Amino acid sequence: MTIALANDHAGVALKEEIKKLLDERGLGYKDFGTNTTDSVDYPEFGAAAGRAVASGECELGIIICGTGIGISIAANKIKGVRAANCTNCFMAEMTRRHNDANILALGARVVGPGLALKIVETFLDTSFEGGRHQRRVDLISALENA
Ligand code: RB5
């Protein structure tokens, strides 16, 4: 399992915490930056992680900006990406179970690092249920060609 990591300047510190968690779990990751607190444009980084997941280079992604909103909007423009901005563990669980989300977005200025790491763990530990939810995910995918 390789996880795509990407963030803007607001997400650098949280990404480093997430890397420690992934290291502890023996999970691989590819870091698409940014790695300084110099101001950058989040769409570029959301798109990079999105492309890595959509192409199959990475199985899942975790992307971070100040709110999680801008970078998730950007990532969701990449065909095949289902990025979910989660502010609690229930959302992280349900977006894996029902939406088969392949990217978790986090707002580093919204959730503290302790909660963020629990959200990451929940996202990674939860599987897609399939069944009737597969039909709905297929309908989402169909919209990419609408
Ligand atoms: C950057 O200041 C901020 O706009 C960005 O991190 C994010 O919150 C955008 O949605």
C-alpha cells in the first residue's frame, strides 16, 4: 500500500505527524509536497496527489490544506478521484464504507493533530461495503463523462 501525501503551506506540520503514523504502521507513502511554510497554491498539490491515485501509482491519498476544502475541490477535478474532507471519525468511516473515497482531505486549521490522526486511522482501517453503494459510486463515476 502506497499513500499519496500532498498539502499546501498550512498542512506541512500535520503531514509530518501523519508520516510518523504511517511509518509506525509500516505503510509506504509518496510525498508530493509542499515541504516548507512558504505560501503555495493548493490546487497544484491536490491535483498531484489526485493524479497519483487516479493512475494507480498510489492506492489512497491524504491531502491537507487549511480547511481541507480547497485541496479536496481541486483533487476531485481529477477523473477517478473521490476525495472526502472529513472533520470527524464518523465521516471518515462512512466515506470509506459508502463512497469508496480514495482520498482523505483534512483541514489543518480545523482539526487538531490528535483528532486528525484518529481520522486517518479510521480512514485506513475501513473498507468499502460494495453492494448498493457500488451502484451509487458508479453513478458518480458516470458524471465524469456527463
Ligand atoms: C491558504 O491560506 C488557505 O486558503 C488554504 O490552506 C485552504 O484552506 C483553502 O481551501
